[in-house]
Amino acid sequence: MTQMRRVSVRLPTRENYEIEIGAGALGHVGRIARGSLSPAARRTAVVSNARVFNLYGARVVRGLRAAGFNVSHWLMGDGERHKNLRTAERALAFFSASKLERTDAVVALGGGVVGDLAGFAAAVYLRGIAFLQAPTTLLAQIDASVGGKTAVNTADGKNLIGAFHQPRAVVISTETLLTLPPRELTAGWCEAIKQGAVGSRRLFEQTRRFLVAERAGETARAPERAQRRADELAALIAAQCSFKAKIVAGDEREDAGRTDAHSRRILNFGHTAAHALEAVTRYRRFRHGEAVGYGMLVAAEISQRLGMLDASELESLRACVRLAGRLPRADDLDERALLRAIASDKKSVGGHVRWVLLEGIGRPRIVGGQEIQPRVVRAALRAAMAQSSTDKSEVN
Ligand SMILES: NC(=O)c1ccc[n+]([C@@H]2O[C@H](COP(=O)([O-])OP(=O)(O)OC[C@H]3O[C@@H](n4cnc5c(N)ncnc54)[C@H](O)[C@@H]3O)[C@@H](O)[C@H]2O)c1
């Protein structure tokens, strides 16, 4: 039996909650819901998609029923393109039809798409009802489910309509990762490396060591070894969640004026170039996390060229990104189109791109784009993109 771990999220607004992590945590969802929701809560509506619900829905519904809830469920389409207002409206109609009241709750079972949409619908239904996150992708477990950002996309871009709405609890069942497609896992590992790179050397090292063991094929055969790996995975996810929780606690609403090393903005490490890669390939080639894999390298190459980052630190980031898994190729992309896309990054402030750079592993620094010469960005981009040809890291 894997040990359950708990991470507490403590917010200035006192919307505090616990993250419970371990293999088999979904089996505790009823107890966790009872412990975190209003005593008056009678109904829960599970929002998921068919793929995830077929794998884990029965367990969640059973657990919630055993805890005395009346449970209904509603399945949205699978994929980012369903994360929109039309789907949210259908979810809201379902909550109404299920007669959810102010004291009742929504349970989001799935990846970041389900979590963002269900969280958004919960944030606006009856001006906000409680919701629980049960994330089933690595990205959602270490990042999207923690922090209270909920959103849907519009024709103009991603996450343009949303609300801050903290979950009442997060239930992370690590064994759900066993059914995750490899590319989703790679994308999640890139985000984990990102959090390590801006978080602390310790978190970076813990992530790196786990990946080294993973790639060495230290897997299931000996039962005690499988057990140890499961414990290490839970410990790593807990460390990643603690980091995210700490950042969120210090800057819950992403204060636009902050540029310090503890602001929520540092989580955008790797995102400036990642957004450009995604835009130039019309969101068809890369999973977001895969693009972040390259984006981190671009930011680190810039950092090194500005004399902020040691060559050895750059190399350890490169090596770690390689451990995350194979990335789609990027060395064939049009450099000028990428540079144009970087210049128009939506996270720019007052017309200037803000780069999250590194002074070392665990030491982020935010630097205005106007302080970096275009030739430095160009050379960094070229060096990072070339990784895909030197690594033979192509996937299709
Ligand atoms: N709210 C936040 O703070 C935040 C942070 C980061 C990302 N996000 C959002 O998260 C979304 C991306 O989330 P994602 O990467 O989890 O993608 P996703 O939700 O699309 O899941 C990826 C795929 O894996 C499938 N899947 C999920 N769990 C599975 C499992 N255990 N076994 C098998 N298949 C499974 C899904 O059905 C889907 O096809 C984006 O919309 C992004 O904007 C939000």
C-alpha cells in the first residue's frame, strides 16, 4: 500500500485546501469530499470525458455514493477544442438539470482541459459552487489542478475567459498515469522540469533523478521496487505541488506589475518561445508541454549568451529535457516566422515581451525584451531548435 501524501495550500484569502497524493487516492474521493465540502452537500456532479470516465469513472462514482452523495455525471468532448463557452453552457445546463444547489459540488475528473472547464462552470454556476479536482494527467497533477485558475478558450485565443476559483480539495491518484499516452507524459515531464528549473535546485534534482531511473527502465518486475518507484513518484508530485502552492500563495491572482523571482509569472519560463512554436505550427505539431521543452532551452540559451547562466547549467537543463522524452522536430521551422510570433507574445506588457530567464537552476529572473538584442534571441532560437536534429528526437 502506497503511503498517501498531503500538501496544504494556504492562501491569504483563506480559501485553504489539501492536496492528497498517492497510488489509489481515487479510492478516498468520498472521504475527501465529505471532509472538504459543506455538511449540507448532498449532490455531486462529476464532469469528465469518455476516455477518462471509462477508465476511472466507476471508482469515483462508487466512492462518492458510499460517502452518501447523490452522484450524476456528464461527459464533455475530448480535447482542447472543446474547452469553450458552448461546452461550458452545456455543463451548466446539466448542473441545473441535476438540481445542484449552492451547497453541492462539481468533481472534475480528467486532464487540464476537463479541470479548467469544470472549474469555470463551477465558478459561475449560482455565482460559484464548490468543486474538487481529480486530475489524471501529469500536467494537471503538478500544475493545472493547483492554483485556482479556470478558463475556456475563445476564437481569439486560449484561456481568454475565466475566473479564479480555488478547488475545495485535489485528489491525485498517481496510478492513473499508467494509462496516459507517452506524449502526454513527456509534455507533463517538460512542465515538471520547468517548475524545477525556476523553483529550486532541489526540486530540479529530484525531478531529474526520477527521470534518470525511469529511463534506466527501473520498472515493475520486482514488486518492492515497483512499490518504491510508486512512492518516489508520489513524493515528486507532492514536491511539485508544494512548489506551485507556494507560488500561488504569494501571488494568487498573478499581479501584472510584479516581476520578482517569486511572482506567478516565473511559471511562464519557456512559454515565450513555446507560444511561438505552437502558433507557427498552428497548434498541430506540439503538445503544449513539448513546446515548453524547446522554449526552456531558448530561454536558457539567451541567459547563457547574456552571461547570466553557466554553460554547465545550460547543459544540465538540456540533458534533463532529453530525459523527458522525444520531442517533435523543430529544426525545420521558419526562423523569421518564429521571431515575429515571439515579438507578438500575448503575455507581453506595454508592448514588450517579458522573458523569464535563469541566473542558475532555481534562480529565475524576469527581463524585458527590449534589453535583449534581436541577434541574441535569433542565435538562441537557432541553437535550441537544432537540438531536435542532434538528438534525433523526432516523433510524429
Ligand atoms: N488552470 C491552470 O492553472 C492550467 C495550467 C496549465 C495548463 N492548463 C490547461 O490544461 C490543459 C491541458 O491539460 P492536459 O495536458 O492535461 O491535456 P488534456 O486534458 O487534453 O489531456 C490530454 C489527453 O489525455 C487524456 N487523458 C487524461 N487522463 C488520462 C489517463 N489517466 N489515461 C489516459 N488518457 C488520459 C485526455 O482525454 C486527453 O486526450 C490546457 O487547456 C491548458 O490551458 C491550465
